[in-house]
Amino acid sequence: MNEYNDYISITKRWFKSYNTFVATVASMTADIEAQERMLACADDLGAPIAKYDSMPKGGSGELNAVERQTEDRLRRQQEINRAKLNRDEIQRIIDRLDRAMESLPQEDRELLHGHYIQNRDWCSLGYERHYSERWAREKAGKALRTVAFMLFGVKAQPMQLSFVFAE
């Protein structure tokens, strides 16, 4: 079971990886489209024709090419499906982060985006907003905890702040 600080760490890691996530989704989408085009071009499955008279007779060897092509096609389709699932999982993380950020006040959003996504230091972010470095860090920490709660729900709250439901 994850502890409270684990969810904060995951949230920080996701924010720090945000640009990588976006680039990965774009790259994976391009790869998937290329694989789908290659698969569409490989629609030339055909069974060899059995040969008669003085030609070598047909047999199990003739069907192996078709079976091999079919197996190759199925393998490629499975790879495409697996890549789509992986891409969609990363896209869901991006969407969750975007929704959480949109619900924050503008000031909090700028602090989190500036530090975790743009890799700026707390000192310069605080200076722009006429905050001390410490206050910028604390304000962003509160916003980060709010985002973690939005991403992971009640389990991301420290135990003393967790909701208790009486029966």
C-alpha cells in the first residue's frame, strides 16, 4: 500500500516527466500510424496455386507461406494493439495532470508549471510574483498536495486529514 508521501512523489515525478510524456505520445502515435500503413499495404495474402501434371505437386509446403503471412499479420496487429494501450495509458496521465492543473488557481498553476515542467528554480519564480523563495516553495507544496488529492483521491491524504465515515 502506498503511503501519503508516495503519492506526492508520484505527482512530482509525473510533473517532471510531463514534456517527456507528451513527446512519447506523439512519437508512439506516429509509429502506430506507420505500422498500420505497413499492415494495410501487406494485404496481398494469397494462396499459392497447386500445380499439376509434370509440375511438382502441391502439399503442406505451399500453405506454409500463407500461414506465415497470416501469423506475421496477426503478430503485427498485436504489436499495434499493445502500442495503442501503452500510448493511451500515458495519455490518460497527461489528461489527469491537465485536468488537475486547470482546476487550480492561476498562481498555483504557474508555480507548479514553472518549477516542475519548465525546470525553473523557486527563487526566480518567487521573485516574479514578489514572494520569497520559501513562500513560493510552500505555496507550490500546498498546490502539489491538492493535485495529488485530485489524482489519487482520499488515499493521497495524510492519515490525520483522511475522511472518516461513520456507519
